[in-house]
Amino acid sequence: MTAVQMPDLLATIVAATRTAVAAREQRQPMGDGRPSGGRAPQGQRFMEALRVSPVPKVIAECKRRSPSRGILRQHYDPVAHAAAYAAAGAAAISVLTEPTFFDGTPDHLRAVRAAVAVPLLRKDFIVTDYQVRETAALGADALLLIAGALDDQALRRLLRLA
């Protein structure tokens, strides 16, 4: 992929994300984002899991597909993969939830949270306040903000909210 194609792909993904999130928000309005199970995000635990030891730490990733490489796992079972990663000693697990380009879904994160105790990172194109609240409700401890997908004001707002 060339440098010229990357910004176009990012803009396309962000536009698709905004459309999908608007539809989700209309179908399922979210209050303060508290998870129904009562578990609050544990961002500090996520950071500590990556810092506590002198040995390198791994954030393992649950991801079915990539726009640049296509299908990565034909038989994708995020819960089974996450359980294997946790058993192998992953410090944290990243769960891809973007549906259109990566075949993810927020339900993957919810299911992984129910299956493993290690800190979870939601990997998606987070561009709205709704997604930050949704991330907490799904059980993630951290989320990915892609600076290239956000203007400075949105990045600061989402960081404060997260």
C-alpha cells in the first residue's frame, strides 16, 4: 500500500465508522457507559500489566481480517484465541471491534471479557463520545485512539472522556 492510499483508506474507514456508530447509537442509546455487570474499566491495571516486569510484555491481538492482508484466520473464534493468549502469558489482549474492514464486532469484546481476566484493549476507529462510553460498557480497560483519524480538539476531548 502506498502512502497516498493510506490516508484515503483511513478516511474511508472513519466515514464508515461514523455511519455505523450513528446507527448503533440510535438503536441503543447509552447513558454513562457503565457496564451492566458492574465492572468498571481498569485502565491503571492495563498500564501496570505492561510495566511491572523487566521482561518484554506482549499485547496479543484478536483480529480476523485486515484490509491490506485479507482474511488472517479462516476459523475465527475470539474467545478461544483470547483464552489461549491469556494462558500463554499475554500481558493484555487487544480485540478488534471494527466490522466493515476487519470483521470485528463489539460482541467479540464482550465475549472475550467474559472469558479472560487479563486487561483488554478495544481496537477500533474511536471517533465519538458514544464509542468511549460503549467501550467501558463492553468491558475494555483501555481503547485505541488513532491520532491521524482525529483533529486535535476531538483527540483531546476523547482522551479526557476515556
